[in-house]
Amino acid sequence: MAHGATAIEATRRPESVAIHHPVYGTVWIRDNRPVNETVLRRTLVGMTEPQWYRTLNTRVFFWLSQRRLERLRDTPAYRHRKHDILVLSTANLLASYADVVELSPLNSGAVHPATNYPRGLGTFCQISDYPWAQRCRCARRS
């Protein structure tokens, strides 16, 4: 198994990892338990598993609704841990950073046993390249 930062960035984390700093205190790097590695290997296209984990770990992810955030925060793994939650204006964020924002049509951090859609090099795309019409059709069905 990899050690230090490499293990945190490039492998599956079955548990959250604490990082301690003498001035800034402790931060927790969230686990990525929802990744089933057997399914990840089967559905990963154009990159290795360490590359996929690094791809995820170079991004900041946002919950689009408070309800979904609360649902995650209330799971047994996280309900007793303090969280710092930032509430941002999407319009203001996009006004400043739309050129670097990327979207994904799937929950890229969760790979469940029934998953059969590919992920990898084409998972994230810029807003201008996002398949809006296709996603709207899928959203109506679910």
C-alpha cells in the first residue's frame, strides 16, 4: 500500500483520515467508502485506478440541495463528527469561475455494485460541453 499523501490521494480510503497541523489544527479527509473497487475496475475507461482517485481528489464537490447534504451528514459514519459547511451563491461562483467549473452526469465518488456506466477520462466536462438535453431526458425518467 502507498504511504502518506500518495495513499490519501491515489487509493481508496475505507476510513476518513485525520491530518494534523501545529498551527491550523486537524482536518479530516473524507473516506471514499462508496467506491466498490471491483466495479470501478470494470467501468473505468482511459485511466488507472490511482489516476481516477487523483482526478477526484483534485476537485471540490458541491451538494446542490441542503436536503441531500443533510442526508449524507446524518449517516452513521458522519453524524457525530463536526462539519464546516460553506453556503455559496452558485450565480456568484459561476460569474467568477465558469471557465474552470466542470460537471459530471454521475455521482463520481460513488461506485455501487449495480453500476454499469463508464467513468474515466470523459466523466467531467466544462459547462459549455455538458450534455444538457440528454441529462434533462434522464432526470424526467427518474
